[in-house]
Amino acid sequence: MHALSLPTWWIHITSVLEWVAAMAAVQRLARVRGEGAWRWLALAMLPALVSAMCACTWHLFDNPAQLRGLVVLQAALTTAGNGALALAAWHILRRQRAATGTASAPGAAGGTGG
């Protein structure tokens, strides 16, 4: 008997494939809009993808103690990935504000609100 059921495997695998598709979509958006800042977002998605692959690998071998390092690596990559995504989103926001000359977020004091 394996650690994960077939429906759980289905969710794991489709989630990884969905993440890859999202990365490709963000890359395409960057190319179509000609905004390189979006490419950084796609790149920032990579640690989360590798983290998911670590989890799938650990489960594939039925969660052995010998591969417990994958769990630590997954946690580290998840943390790094979340930070990278936050920085990439902040970079996009800064670039868009610079392009439009906006100093504050919509709804903030002095912003357009709405």
C-alpha cells in the first residue's frame, strides 16, 4: 500500500502541471506586453515548482526516513519561493508606477480611489 491514494496523486500531479502552465502564461504575458518585469515573476515561480517536485518525489518513494532531507529542502524552497514571488510582485508594481507616474496605490491618500 502506498502513502497516497490515487485521487491524492491526481491532485499533486495536476497541481504541478497547472503551476508549469501558469509559469508559461506569465512568460507569454511578458512577451506580449513587452514588460520584462513579468519575466521575473515567472522566474520567481520556479522555487515553488521545485518544492512541489520534492514533495512528489518523497511521496513517490512512500515517505522514507532516508529522504527526509527532501522535506527540509521543500520547506526551504517554499520559503524562498514566497519571498521571491513577493519581490517580483513588488518589482512589477514599482515598474508600473514608474511608467504611469503614480506615487501611491489606488485608494490611498492622494490616489485615484475607486
